Amino acid sequence: MNVLLIGLDTRKDQDGNDLPKEILDQLHAGDGEEGGYNANTLILVHIPADMKKIVAVSIPRDDYVKVSGIPGYTNVKIKEAYGLKKAAVQDQLISQGVTDSKALERAGREAGRASIVQAVRDLTGVPIDRFGEVTLAGFYDLAKALGGVEVCLNKPVNDSYYSGADFPAGRQRLDPAQSLAFVRQRHGLTNGDLDRTHRQQAFLTSVALDLRQAGTFTDVGKLSALMDVAHRNIVLSDGWNITDFLRTLGSSESPAVEFRTLPVLRYDNINGQDVNIIDPAAIRREVRAAFGDPDPTVALFNPAHPQTLSTTDPQAGSAMPTPDVGKPVDATITGDTIPCVN
């Protein structure tokens, strides 16, 4: 089974209303006019029937991809496939006389979800069986329900102005607001968005460890309480019984988890936007190999000697090295291992 996890960078509730100021203040994420409807987190998770090895592939949000069905666009940053389609559908409905704001919001979001799922499917070349969408508020609610999350940093960080992240090096437990800052920070990190991707992977590992150690996966009462919180700001694909799914996941003995990040050829600027240039054919080979295709083409993840491309950075005036997405990270949702990240 392939599951797409969508992290939506919106400060709105499911009806399109601004979140209460007290919540926005906790999120350290500006007001309801910021963020838009970008899918800033995209993680495609492959869960085999035998549960022996789960593979999670992060898709950098600025990957420049081809799209269809979005009026006026043929290529966009993949994160934009949600919001642009949402806006187009709402504009169409308004032109047809629809005025109910809740109806417009819900129809727009449904179209946005279908668009981002299609964009990821087209990019990776694999089917997507289920999806889960979480907003900033949903993320905060989950972290609060868990009592915070334990993380490990390679070095101290201070990004008080942008994300609110201000943490020492080493292992530490973060409260809900700090947890959100941890996964949102990109300013001040060596590899920017790519380092943020690794933080999201570390966060998911930590959450899974916490849930397993607390017995939440197999305790009906604890799991139901967690799902009650989750359903406030999390949307799941139709027909997905997430409670049964998590109980099955929790009953497996010691599933290994491997996190990967899709490769980026180079950075570029197109129409005033900073984008990641990618090789779609290579990415499809990568994903098939990572997901255990019986006869995949030779994988290209993390070559031993990253090539230097001839593309020139207009500001630097020199050849740009291939962006480093890092090596695949192996973890388990048992034991006490928290991966350390930048």
C-alpha cells in the first residue's frame, strides 16, 4: 500500500475561517493571510503486506514538475498543485453563481487534494492508495495530544524571527509549539529545505516511537482518543479506516523504516521563482527501486561522487554542485533511537 502524507501550510480551518489568534500565536506562523494552500510537506510511504520494511520518500516541495488540469499552468512547483487547483475550481464555481463560502472552501480543497495526489502520482509513477492531509493546526493538536515530541539536533539553532526555532544541540523534548517550529525551520540551515525535510522524517520516527512505547497502537481507548484529536484538522481519503490500519501497524513485531529524499539535479530560477530542477525519469526509477520493484533500473540515490553540472548560478557565476539530499536513513519504530539531524 502506498500512502501520501500531505502537510498543508494554511492558517485556515476546514471551513476557510481564520484560526483563532491564540492558536496562531502558538503556531508562530503569522496570520490567516499567510501561507496560502501550499503542500509544503509531501511524503510518499510504501507499506508492504509483510510489514518488514516501510519506505518513506520525501518529495522536496520546490521540485518543478509538469501538471495538467490547472488552467494557465503547465509546470509548477509541486507544492503549488494544491492551491492553484483549489483557486481555479473556486473561481469556476463563483462564476456559476455559488456564493456559500463553506461550500466553496470544501469544493476547492477536494479539488486541491485530487490535484496534489495526481501530481505526485505522475512524478513518481506509482499508484497512491490512500492519503492523509494535516494542517498546521492539526499538527499542533497532535503534538499536544502526545505531550510534545523528542528530537535530537546536531548543533544549536536560533531562528526566532521566522519559525520560532531556538534550541540547543543534543536530545531534548519539545512542546507542541516548539515541535511545529522544529519541522518548519529552513532559515539558517546548511541545506535549507532539504534539511527541513530530514527534520520531518526525524519527527515522524519520534512520534511512532512514542506511540509504540505508550501502547497507543494496540490500546483501543488510547487510539480512539488520539483519533478524536486528529479528526479536527486532518482529512483522510474516503474509506480508509485509520484506526484499524494503525492497530495492524502496531501489532507487527519490529518494522524497519527507511527514509529517503528524492534527488535534485540543481537549483534554478524560473519566472522569478526559485525551483528545484529534477529528472522525472530518474525519479520514477528511484521510487520503483526503493519500493522493491522486482526488476528496477539501477538506482541513482546519493551517488558516491555527485556530479557538478554546467548550469551557472547568475549570482555566483560558477558551476553549481548537485544539491545534497543526504543518505537514506534507516530507523525502526521500536527501541529508543532518535535520529539526530541539522
